[in-house]
Amino acid sequence: MADSEEWIRHRAYALWEEDGYAHGKDGAHWEQARREYETLSASGKTPETAGASEPLAVEPAPNDPVIDTTPAKPRTKAAAKPAATPAKKRSTKKTSL
């Protein structure tokens, strides 16, 4: 495997971990890692020697989805609902008319 592909793969994995193991965002993570690799290469740095988890300032592409980076609110337990009262049973007695 080419060094560039290996670096991109490791960086995309790090981005996935940073994103909380988000499902379905593998393409976005891969593209961001690829752009970071290109930015490092263009700046004269050697991407292979740069840390794979080192964040880089990369401008998002115009068609990239916006990623919400605000921390998630902690989940709280929902208030317990009172148990539903059982329905009254119908009388099976036959009444005479």
C-alpha cells in the first residue's frame, strides 16, 4: 500500500474516533483526511512524519456537509410514567329482558 493511502486511512480512522464513531460518515472522514494529506504535501511537510491524529487547519470543500461540533448533552433518565390501570372486565352474565 502506498504511504499516502496508509496515512489517509489512519487519519480517517482518527477523525472517525474524534467524531464519536459516527455511522455513515466514512466518506466525509476519508475526504477530510485526503485534503489534509494534500495540504501537508503542498506545504512541504512530509505527511508520513506528521502525526496522524494531529489536526490540521483545512478549509472545507464547498459541498462538504456541516459537522456540528458542539458537545452532546448528557442523557437523562426519563421520568417514570405511572403504570396504566387495567381496563375493567366486562361482565359475562347474561341479563334477561
